[in-house]
Amino acid sequence: MVGGKKLAGVLIETKISGPELVYAIVGIGLNVNLTAEQLPTGATSIFLVKKKRFSLEKTLSSILTVLERLYENLRNESAVVGECEVGMA
């Protein structure tokens, strides 16, 4: 949320079979260069906030770099436990 308006969203689709999670697909959406006319009521974009256009390729690359780092941290169980302990201190 930026200024009370939605800038991005997350969509998660899951398949559950009995007590088992079969899969989870996570998608993210980010309003980058959309104008006010292209957006639904209550939404904004980086373009509207910063008053300039952004390269979609560079924006995607930046997001993927951060997500990759976070994913690698999650793969390291001790890092996850350590972060939780720090957050609880």
C-alpha cells in the first residue's frame, strides 16, 4: 500500500489432497508503469508515485534477485530459526 492505495498483490493457488499439500503456486503482481486510467479504483503504480517510467526488465531482475536471496535464506534452516529468535528478542 502506498498512500492508502494498492501497489502490488500476491496470489496463492494450492492443491490439497487429504492432509497433504500437493503444491502451492505463488504469483506476485506489481503495478509498474500503469496510468490512473489503466488502474482500478484504489490502486496505484510506481509510475504514478515516482512520476517516471521504469524498465520492466530491470524491475523484474531486481525483484528476482531479492527473491532468490530470500529463498536461499529459507533453504538454510538455521538461518530461519536464527531470524525468528532475533525477531522474538
